[in-house]
Amino acid sequence: MTAVRQPPEFRTAEDVTRWCHAVVGAALRAEVDLMPTSMRLIAGYHFGWVDERGDPDVGRPGKAVRPSLVVLAAKAVGGSPEAAVPAAVAVELVHNFSLLHDDVMDRDPVRRHRPTAWAVFGEAPAILVGDALLAMAPRALARGTTPNAATASEWLTGAVLDLCEGQHADLAFETRTDVGLDECVRMAEGKTGALLGLSCSLGALVGGATPERAGRLRAFGRHLGLAYQLVDDLLAVWGDPEVTGKPVGADLVSRKKSLLVVAALASDTPAAAELADLYSRDRAPDRDEVPRVTALIERTGAREWARSRAVQEMTEAAGHLEAADCDPATSETLLEVARKIIGRDR
């Protein structure tokens, strides 16, 4: 007699992370194995599975935030985590398309303690692999079964467009001196919130929720995404590079208008005026000036604002989750994932 496989319990955030690394990770590798041979090495390197020669590597795994949200959202509405795996893979493909392209556009030399894919293989090959990952996402999503397949496909496309619009705004902000905090929040909602919202709504849809109920979970994910971006901005300035895997102050050197920086510039303080002078001169701050810029940002009160706003977004997210009337135990695990995002150090 064949043993009956018990569904995963997901009592803690660690439970779902481990499950996603094993189950979603295996499905993601299988999808990547279908890529053209010319692109497989770069994709495998980017994901941390192989080194630049193609030899197996044990890179630091990602946090599996988005796959965790997909499978937990499915379970929260009474669905099967296993049935949500294709949607989780699709979201991971989109996410990593964006990472490959972002690294090129931002000229980031390091990700997860290793040189970025473009730094090793070149800009054009990295961009093409990102394009391929994005092209594969709808196929991965279609491997699953959902009574709302057309809606799922539409939501996937919409989230990608929101993500691209957010990235476009982020790049445009670097050359502008009049970026307002509200439009910067909208940028982050597109660049980060859209994909976390998609993770939750797709999971719920695959789990059998109506589009209206899945929309509640999308709102949970979008607020969580804004909190995620705020924490990311804080870590970019005050994080430990040994933990984050990226050099501290890189965004300041490139004069990126993050939520944190725009909040500082909008604070109407003497420190904000000094910071504006640094950001408006012909040359960007160099590495030696990063401590000064960091101190100015803190003096404006922006660091505390970002922390408080992240907590506020977390509260908003919890309200939408409660309104979705989900399984209580799974909802608590979703909230634990959210709390870990707020308290993370990488």
C-alpha cells in the first residue's frame, strides 16, 4: 500500500522556509533546466547553485519570502501548498528577472556575498537571462490548475508592469531634485509591494479563494512589501555587509532616492538642507563621505520615521489579513513571516 503523504503543518516561519527551499526550490531548478543551454550557467550562478565554471556551489540561499507567501496564502484559504508550487515558481522567476536587471541598472557588483551575474558574465548576457526568466514565468504558472487561470495570468502581467513602472521611477529619481515622499512611496509600492501582493493573491487564487477574497490577501502583501522596502533601505545604510552581502552606503554613493533619503530631504531640518547640497552638486558623494551622509540622514529623523512607517504598514497588513477570514493557525504563520521581515538583518 502506498503511504499517504501528510500535508505540511507550517507551524513556524522556519517550517515554511525549509519546505519552500526543498520543494519549490526543486521545481524551480527543473524549470531552469529547460532554459537554452547558453543561459543555464548564468542562471545557475545567479541562483547560487553553481560557480562561474558550472561546478556545484553552496551559496547562501535566499530568504524564500515570496514562495512562502504563495504557499501560506493557499493554505490560509483552505487550499493545498503543493498545488501552489507552480505559482510560487512563477513568482520566483519574475523576482529573479528583476534582480538580474536591477543589478545591471544599479551597477551593483555584489549580491549574496558573490559578484553579481553581470560582473562575471557581462551585462548583455545577464540581461538576456533575466528576459528568459520572465518569459518562463507564465509557462510555470500554467503548470498548475486553478479555476481562475485567466485571472491569475492577468494578475501576473499586471504585477510585472507595476514592478517595471516602479523601477523606472526609481531610476528617474536619481537625476531629479524635486522627488516628493508620496511619489516615492508609490514607487516602492510598485517596485516591491506589487510582487509581494501578487505572491499572496496568486496563492489565495490557487487555493480556491474568490478574486475578491484574494484581493484582501493582495492588500496584505502590498503593505508588507512597503514595510519590506523600508527595512531594505535601512539595511542599505546601517546594515552589516557581512550579513547583508552588499556594501553599505552603495545607494548613497549613487545618490539613489530611496524612501529613507527622500524622507530625510523632506524633513525641513538644517541637516536636510546640508544633505540636499550634497545630493545636488556635480559629483556624487564618495566612499569617504558616506559616514557624513549617514549621520545627516539620522539627524533629520528619517531613520526613526522609516522604522515607525514599517510598523504602521505591518499593522495595515494585519488588518487586511484579518478581513480575509483565513485559517487562524496559518494566518499566525503569515504574521510571523511578516514580523521576521520587519526584524530581519539581511
